[in-house]
Amino acid sequence: MRCARWRSWARSSDTEAMLESFERAGYAAVSMKDEADVYLVNTCTVTGTGDQKSEKLIRRIARLHPGSAIVVAGCLAQRNAEELLQMDGVRVVIGVQQRARVVELTEQAVSQDRRINAVLPLKGAEFEALFVSRHEGKTRATMKIQEGCDRYCTYCIIPSVRGPVRSMPLCEVQKEAQRLADAGYREIVVTGIHLASYGRGSEDTLLDAIRAVHDTPGVARVRMGSLEPKVVTEDFARSLSEMPGLMRQFHLSMQSGSDAVLKRMHRRYTSAEYYAACETLRRFMPDCAITTDVIAGFPGETEAEFAETLAFVEKVGFARIHAFPYSRRSGTLADRMPDQVDEGKKHVRTNQLIELGNKLEENFVKALIGSVQSVLFEQAAGDGLAEGYTGQYVRVRAQAQPNSIHSVRIVRTEGALAFGEVVE
């Protein structure tokens, strides 16, 4: 039987959709230790580290499996197609379009013994629906309804490799949600490259899409991907609070708590506006969890500006933060900015943020002791126990079966893990 092996540094619905395309064509997925006819590498180019990891993996596959065909897809492919196509073993390069044709293009390249550059220009690109019937785990499915970004933050290469804003039509959103519900998924995570832009150019809005998924028969829970703080108006928060199946976890992209740094990033909001968005969400949903991303060591970031970020993170009281050092990307405005921060200093600041984030997360989880939370159990944890997540995305372990939803009283915590008892 023909075999295909995939690898993605960020497990995504795009990766799963391409893998399923191979399986429908008669290929079988095998583990990395086994020989395969085709290796699919789905890449990310957000950071230089991501580029290096992808290229290192491609070289390793070509060295260990010289007779196999390598297919490279994703953002790095969109950006550096010709360079990737010159690498040993690479037969097909696909960017962020034509991924639904991955099998056809691969077999064409192999049968004709040639290399194919299938990367298309981004101008005028339309939304490419990549449907996935199987997702990681059996309880939660990710549904991507929006593609592209036009924010052009000074540190970000995404607008250049993902193209213009485009959205899945609302009627298709409804169909896909029903298909996932019929497949047995209890929770749907609605995502996009810049989710707040959903529906631009049409009469549909992000709220329309969320409501359509929420109201789909069989969907028990809906979770949202990353949002911009400016989308959080009173009407938006009130509408979300009226959806009982909407999970009360909101990832509001922040990046810095210093107004001077936010301005250099072209983030289009101030720390005061960000804080107001958090307070609006908490006013309508007092039990909600707010999570975020923070960049340490952006060009020109002074000790005083970093201290502002630390203080702001503590002031907001995030349930969780993802902190990472600024990574220079060729082709961005930030790459050409003066006063680049020393790598060592970036990592020291990142570690400070991680330490603070861990403390805040533990405090948030500990505050749930004594409360009753709805938990979707996803995987067995031994001895009749299972682990799952609350609406705030807090991990809980209790006596339960996977793929079940129970009310659970939180009785104790260990770090960011909560332990509970099912309440009948």
C-alpha cells in the first residue's frame, strides 16, 4: 500500500485536511520511524526559528529517505517557493492555496519525474475550504472560517504570506458545523488568521458565524480563537453572554502592555483600550478567563517599557499568557528598526513573563476550588479517571469517561491542574 507521512510544527486543520486527502486516495499514514513514499511538511514562517526547523526537517528526510517525495506546504512555501524547490527530495511546493489538490500534484510530479511549483499569487485569492472529518482527539474539532490579514503589524510577516482577508460563507459555516456535530464532536473551536475580520465585504459578521455554530443541533460547546480587543464592544459581549454554549475563555491578542511599544508595533489600540475590553467581557461574564500573547524584547523596548508590560499583565490578571521573545523577520518594518534588543536580554525578559504567567494561571485555577464547572472529558487518565477542560479551558481530572460532559465540583489543585468530583 502507498504510504504518506505528514509533519507539521503547528498541528492544524490545514494539515489534517491534506492528510485526509492522501488517505482518501488510498495512502496510509505511517509513523516517522517508518519508510514512506511521500512526506508532507506543512510549514510556518512566523518566526525565524520556525523556518529553520522546517528546513532542517526537509534536509533530514531527504538524507534518510532519498527515494521518497517531499511535499512542502504552508507559509514558508508561499514565501520561499523557489528556494525550497531546489532542496533535495522536494517534488511539490504548495503555498496557502491549492492545498485541496495536494495528492493530484504530488502524483503528477512523481509520475512525470519533475518538480512542481504550485504556489499562486495572493492577490484576489478566495477562501479555500479544507474540510476535516477527523480531528486531534474525538471530542473537539477546529473549524477555520477566515483566512488572511491586512493589519500589517510591524513585526509580522503573515499579511505577506497569507494574503487578503476572505471568509467562509455563512451558509458553509452552518453546513460544516452540522457535519462536525453529526460526526460526534461535542465542541467546535472557531478560528481564523484574523478572526475579527470575518465577513468583511459581506453583510455577515463574526457574531453571525458564532451564533450559527452555537445554534447547530448537536453542538454542545463553542470556543473562539484569538480576537482583537477592539472587536469587544458592549453589544458583542452581551450577545456572547446570551449564548449558554459559548465557552467563557477569550484570547485577546495583546503583545505589550506599554503604549510606546504598542505604537511601534502598529497595534491600533492602547493599553487603556485593551483593559476596557477585558472589563467589558468580565462585566457580562464574570467567570470568564482572559488569555493572551506577549512579545518580549521588541526593538527599542527599554527596561521601563518592559516593566510597564509586567505591571499591566498583573493588573489584568490573565488566566494564562503565552510569552515569547521577539523574532526578526526579513521584510517587516521592525526588522529595520534601530535599537534591536540583545538576544540574552530578550530571553531573560521572556522568562520573567513566563514565571509571572505561571503564577497568574495557578491563582486562576486555585480560585475555582469549591465551584461547580461543566467539563468536557477528552481522554482517559487511568484508574477510572479522565481529563478534560472547563469552559475557561482549565484542565480537570475526575472520575469520568472520555467524550462525556459532566458538572464537576473542583476540590483541589496542583499547579494548573484541577481535581474534582462529578456532581450528579
